[in-house]
Amino acid sequence: MKITWTKTPRWVKLIFTNLVWDIPNNEQKVYLTFDDGPIPAVTEWVLDLLKSEGIKATFFCIGANIQKHSEIYQRILNEGHQTGNHTFHHLKGWKTTSKEYVQNVQSCEIEMKKWGPNNTKLFRPPFGKITPKQVNALQNLGYKIIMWDVVSHDYNKAISSEKCLNNVITKSAQGSIIVFHDSLKAEKNLKYALPKALHFLKNNGCIFDVLT
């Protein structure tokens, strides 16, 4: 499946019920997530901001980036955030055999376990591109596949930072899983939109929680 919308339509969630799109709750909780790190300066900036705001988030990390920047990954864990698997090489499931895809996910898990406990087995497919066979294979290994309710599109250099912010504050709702990216490509939009989005959501009574 290819995910290009900002707000995942209800009909998609009803068809793909074996994937996690949001977390219904009665406490106005939302779930802030970051993909593609850890990246020097960018992930560290995000961590500084989250610490100042008293917010915990979930980071879906690329294994190769964990390997290169293990001290930043360790900081994510030390500061009480959750981590999830985003493959070792940021693979597109549609262009990868199921065997290679699963092996790449497992390689990322091995890297994650070098630096701390990783018992949740959260997984997010890069680009949202994953085949039914890959879904089945990963779920048989105990992975929980996390998609999203709202994506900021911060990585898209064709949209303005204001549009990125608007994507989040107009589409997020109780239970939303919200996606930002702690990547160089997303840095400009991220640094504009994230602080403002956090303040807007907090001022509207939202509580931030990690995925489990």
C-alpha cells in the first residue's frame, strides 16, 4: 500500500485492521513518533525540545543510523522515550523480497538490543510500503506494525513549513499517531512545525504518550 494522504481515511483503517493506525482512548492521548533517526543535530534538537516540554515520544530508528550514532540512540533510551524498528537500511517493502525484508528488520533489532532492552517489537515500514506477505511474516515473529493517523509531510521540500504545521494541528485528534521525521531532509519543516504543534496540542488538552 502507498500512503500519501495527511489523515489516514477511515476506510483504510477498516480494511487493514491488522495494522495499528491509532490508539483509541478516553484521556485525550496522542502519540508523537519520529522516523529515520538517529541523526546528529536533528535528533538531538528533538530530544532537547521534548525534554524542555516534558514530553515522551516514540522513535522508529534505522539500524544503520543506530550503528553510526549509537550515543544518540542511547540518549533516546536514557531519557525515557520508546524506540521502534524501521529496518536496517530503510527498505521499500514493495521492492524487496519478503525474505530480505524480514532479515533486514531482524538486523535492525539485533543492533537495537546492543544498546538496551527492546521488548516491544514495534515496527514501522519505511514509506508505508509493505506487502501482505511481509506483514504476515513479521507478525508471526511477534512484531506490532505501527502505521499512522496523521503524517506531517515534513520531509516534503515542496510544501511550506506552515503547511506542515497545519497538517498536524488540523488533522490530529484523540488517539492520533502523529509522524514527524528526525532527518536532514525534514529538518527545516520540522524545526518550524514541531514546537508550534506541541504547544497547540498541549493548549488543547492533549496528553502525549509512548507506544507500547
